[in-house]
Amino acid sequence: GGIRLRGDHLSLTKSIVRNNTSEISSPGGVHLTGSDLTVSDSVISENTGIAIGGMDLLSSGSPELLVTRTVFYGNQANTVCGALRIVGPRIARIENCIFAQ
């Protein structure tokens, strides 16, 4: 896949995560475990994974998620979800985003 992080904080601003592929259960685009994430003014597109296409956010503790003005499109997966999966206790704000095929 494209980005994988365990713990810590990831901030994507005016970024493109595109055309990544994962042939295992990890997502094609972004895979975070127990990490804070801030995404703004970005594009997450055309990522492919077995279970998740775009972003997979797994929590331990209470990491925070803020996604604003971001476009998710063309992300594909065979089993779970295409664009975004959030699992576990998490403070999540998703504002002014576009989700499209």
C-alpha cells in the first residue's frame, strides 16, 4: 500500500494518495493503527486492496481523526469497503468531503 503508520501523528495537507495496491489484508492507500490523523485539501483515489481500498484507521486508545475538504474516489476493495473504514474508539470529524465511485 501507500502509507502505513503505527502510533504517532500523520498530517496530509494538499496531498495525493493515488494508485496504490495491497495484495494482503492491508488497505491500498493509508493504514494507521493507534495514530492521530489530520487530512485536509487532499485526494485519496484509485487505491485497491483485498479488504479496504482507500483508508483503514484502527484505534487503540483514543486517537483523533480530522478529515476536511478531501475527495475520496475510485478506491476499490474485494471484501470490506472502498473508501474509508474507522474501527475502535476514536474521535472522528469528517467535514466537507466528497465520496464518489
